[in-house]
Amino acid sequence: MSESVNAAAARHEGGEPVIRAVGLEKRYGSFTAVDRVTFDVRKGEVFGLLGPNGAGKTTTMEMMEGLRRPDGGSAFVAGYDTQKELKKVKQVIGVQLQSTSLFDLLKVKEIVRMYASFYPSSVPIQPLLQDMILEEKKNDRVKHLSGGQKQRLAIALALVNDPQVIFLDEPTTGLDPQARRTLWDIILKLKARGKTIVLSTHYMDEAHVLCDRICLMDRGKVIALDTPERLVRSLHSDSAVEFRLPQLEAAPPEGGERDRVLGLLRGVCGVKRVEAREEVYVLYTDQLQSTLTDWIALAEKNGLRFADLRTRSATLEDVFIHMTGRSLRES
Ligand SMILES: Nc1ncnc2c1ncn2[C@@H]1O[C@H](COP(=O)(O)OP(=O)(O)OP(=O)(O)O)[C@@H](O)[C@H]1O
């Protein structure tokens, strides 16, 4: 991570930090899974770790939770050092692990009671199940729950000790859209109650909807950290124009035709950046109308026939592509 990003990541503009990650590092042999990761999480915010598979999100989270020992750096939660004061840390955090192996044969209420018994004090179980929309399922065995219900149960278990800070590791992976939205509502309600939430995800729409700030990670490093709006604004292009050029799809790659067209596209009025991915050309612009008009005239003049033209707003996915040259999915 460059010094300037590091400094920006470490800076907190108001708001009390409840978590501090300071130069966290984790290595497996010669492979660096987490590389000097530094940031603060403010009290009451939803803080997202967004990145592709293998970016180091889970490892970073587990070092903050005290579950994995860093090879360098430190993490503090509510002022407690996660390596030296783990007992204190455990009292203030709730953790939903990526693959919670719930006891299949237990009933929902039994497993929640069992988890509650691990703590000196716990929240009342009935309202907790109601909040997680599991009240009707309390007498069902875990193995009979749907994916979304299992995830909500995993979150209920993370909440039994009424933690200040909740860690959610890819809470909606594998869920259908309806179940994802139900979980989003639950997460936003937890935030409304003042909980601090650290969430990892590789869904940019989820990060955009839920997170106050997003730490964009790639290959173990923090590559950007800001609000979703400011990250997108950093592109200086609020729109994207996408299309295919079928006549180029048949052209030999070494013929130079694609390079010639890319050159033309870079000269279209208002275009800040051009991407060509899997036969789809993307023009990033902050002057949508001028770009469209100019592109259509230029295509006409140069005998280029476009197909599947569409315009859309720029997204966090575009920010990631801009910074890494890869998409969140293909990384
Ligand atoms: N115990 C381990 N031994 C060796 N390599 C590991 C170990 N744990 C994680 N890694 C590697 O470290 C990198 C970061 O893994 P991590 O699980 O933190 O990524 P992630 O961003 O959470 O990805 P995912 O979305 O797939 O969970 C990956 O390349 C992973 O293969």
C-alpha cells in the first residue's frame, strides 16, 4: 500500500475509533496473505472489507477478532489488544464465522441457550429470535433450516452476549436475493441500535447499500478506503457507456484493428478512460450526453457497427477495475 493510501486509511475524520488495525501482517511461508493493513473503525459504523476471493478479508478479520495471531502489527478492539487481552476482547465482540458448523440435530432455541450459557450474562432469547425472524423456527432442528435461516441463526449466536462490535464474514454468500435483503435489513437494524459492524463481502452492491465506509482490499493490501460515494466519485466519471463491436470479435488480435479502435474511443468527447473486457467496451465519462453523441457520430464516420449499447452509473466494481485492472469476480 502506498504511503498516501496508508495515511488516508489510518486517518479518522471524527468519530471515535472502536477498532484499530495497525500494520497487520500475516504470512504463510513465503506468501503474504495480509500486508501491513492499517485502518480505524469508528463507533456505530458499518465498516466493509470488500475484495475478491483470497484478498485477505477473512484473515484480517480473524486477526482483529483475536482468532489468528498476526506476524506483524497489532489490533485493538475497544482499547484492548487482541493478542494480549483476548478475554476482554471476547466480552465486547460477537463473531459470525464464514462457515459456522451449527449442530444440525439441536433445535434452534437449544443452540441459542447453549451459546448463552457460555457467557456470564446474555440477552433474553425470545426477543433475539424475534429480531432474527426465527421465532417460528425455534423448535425446528438446525438441519431443517434454509440457508438464510442458518445465517440468521449464526448472527443470533454472535449477538447472545450483547456485543458492542459484531464481525460478519461474508454473511450473505450463497443466499438467494430475498434472503440477502432480509439479512441487509437485520444488519441495518443492528446499526440503528448503535452496534459497530465489520462486514466482509465480495458483493459490491451489498457493500454499497450497507457500509458507511469501505476498505477495498486486493492481494493482502488496502488499496482504498472511503465512503462508497467518495470511492465512486474518485473515478471522476459518474457514467459508463458499454457496447460490443461484433465486427472486431472476428478480427485477428495481431491485426492492430482493436488498438486502432481503442485509440478512437479514447478520443471520444468526455471520455476519461476506456476498458475492453470480454468483447465489451466501456467508456467512462462525466459528460454522458456529449460522449454518446460523439461516439455515435464517430462510429458512423468510421463504419463501426456497435451492438448491445447501454449506459449505467459507475459502481464500486468500476473503482476496483480502475485500481487493479481486474474485476472483483475475475480476480
Ligand atoms: N491457513 C492458511 N494457510 C495457507 N494459506 C492461507 C491460509 N489461510 C488463508 N490462506 C491464503 O491467504 C489468502 C487470503 O485468504 P482469506 O481467506 O483471508 O481471503 P478472503 O479475502 O477472505 O477470501 P474469501 O472470500 O475466499 O474468503 C488466500 O490466498 C488464502 O489461500
